Amino acid sequence: MPFSFGYLKGVIENILETAGIVNCQWQNADPVAYLHPGKCARIEHRNIALGILGELHPTIREEWDAPRIYLFELDFGKLLHYA
């Protein structure tokens, strides 16, 4: 099964819910050089950015001759605040 933005969004939400972090908000992310412009989002909880999710920038995909790739990053230092 190929991954999609929505699928990985759900994975991230499940990870956070398991850690007791609920009611997160998804916001448009500031541009990130390695992510597709307009296809990335920042996850926040109580106005604290916890991570980012996005599609790999098309220029990089072409250079690597890669299929569509989605990446996410969580800031575990900030997540420990909720532990």
C-alpha cells in the first residue's frame, strides 16, 4: 500500500495520542528547502510546534529518480515536555 500525506498524518496523530498529546492542530508550514512548497504542514499543540510533515521536493525527487516520498520529523525534546 503506498503511503499518502493523509495516511502519515494519521500515523503521527496516533503516535502523539499514544503519548497523551491530543487535540493537535495542523498549520501551513514555512517553506523547507527539501519539501514540496505547498505540500507540507506543521503540527502544533497549544501553539508549540511539535513537528513537520511533507512531500519531498520535486527537484530532489527528479535528481534521485525517486517516486513520491513523504517525510516527517517530530521534535522529541518538545514531546518530552508532555511526558
